Amino acid sequence: MSLLNRSATASVLYDAPGPRARARYRAFGIVALLAIAGLIWFAVSTLADKNQFDADLWDVFQYTNTQQRIVDGLLSTLKAFGLAALFSLTLGALLAAGQLSDHKPVRWTCTTVVQFFRAMPLLILIVALYYAFFAKEPMWALVLGLTLYNGSVQAEIIRSGVNAVPRGQGEAAYALGMRKTQVMTFILVPQAVRSMLPSMIGQLVVTLKDTSLGFIITYHELLFVGKAIASQPLYAAFPYIPVVLVIGPIYIAMCLLLTALAHWIEGRGRRGANRRTSTAA
């Protein structure tokens, strides 16, 4: 497409602002920047008045005991996440298979379970499991709550991915005499994985972040440890900002690593599909 054609298309889709509109946009931008700068100044000055930027507040991280507590909290977080991720993916696959079943009682039962736990607030679910069954084992209340909630979401992702495969794929397989189990295993699911993998990994990132709810039920994960450290007064102040600046990046790094893993798996699957296509051609 030539430059002239692109300009004509752009003029049809979007009217270029005039001098007054551009001046108005600049004024709005300046006001927004000033408002953001004012909020930042207010937050920084308030924290400075509470001595949150004193260098002495960082002394707590020099102690071996504090460092070990952070490592233990990180390991507890990863343990809860690993179990919840494994169980939620398994539960999601089973519920999705039930929702796609030809048997109405199975389909209705699985759909009811999925909709119920998707609608249930996760925090209420975790607290209810803790007080009802796992008062002495808070980790399992957290893991089971994450499993039920995220497994229901994963079930919807898997069901949607399978239904997104063109119907002709399944119809052709049935015409060849394949049973439904074979069609799902060898035809529909392998094609659906490529489209639903980013959403599944994205939900796993949510699962990882939701492990922080464990501090409500006194599970000694990373946020619980950070809160305990921040609750210790140092030099007439509590080290809230130093704790946030240490604990926050750890959560961000774990989520970024999980996202990078998703991109790597997705890219590898795409390269494998391209190789199969080129070989078939």
C-alpha cells in the first residue's frame, strides 16, 4: 500500500485534531503529569515524615536469621504454588472433560462445580477450609482453596480451547471411525493446547500471586514472613518500605520467570508445528 493510500485510509478512520484540540490535549497532559507528580510528592513526604527512608531500617536485612526467614518463606510459597498448580491443572482437565461429556448428568454436575467455585471468593474459601478442616495444617487449606478456584478457571480455559478447534477436525476423525476418546486425545486437545497455553500459564501466574493469601491463615509463606519482619520496630519506626522493596521484587521476579517459561514453551511448540508443516509439504 502506498503512502498516499495509507494517509487516505488514516484520514477516513481518524480525524486529525486541529490546533485547538492539540492545545487542549497538551493542557490535559500537563495537568495529568502535575497531578501524578503531586501524588508522588505527597506519598514520599508522608513516608519521609514517618522515617521510612532512614538507612538504619535496612539493618534488619543484615542478620542471618532474617535472611533465612525470607528464604524459608520463599520455599513455602513455591511449595504451595507447586502443589496448587499441579492439582488445579489436573482438576481443570477432569472438569473440562466432564463438561464436554455426552452424558448430561456428568456434564451438568461438572458445570455446576465449575460455576460454583468460580463464583466463590477465594479468600472466603481458604478461610472456610482452614477453620473447618485444616486449622493445624494451614498449607493444605491454602493449596485446596487455590486448587478448587483455579482448577475451575483452568477447566473453562481448556473447554474453550477444545471448542475453538474447527468442527471439521472432529467430524473428519469421526468419519474415519475414531471413538470420542481418540478424537479428544489425538485430534482436538493437541491442536487446542497451542491456543490455550498462554491463558493457562497466565492463570498459573495468578495462582502464584494468590499464594500470598496464606498469611491470613498464618501459613508462613513469603508475605507472612515479610509482614512479621515489618512488624518489628527499629529505631522508633517500622521497616515497611524496606520490606516492600525486598519482598515485592521477589514476587515480580517469580511471575516474570513463569511468564518467560510460558513464552519459551509457546515458541517451541510453534517451531515444532512449523517443522511438521514444512515436512508434510
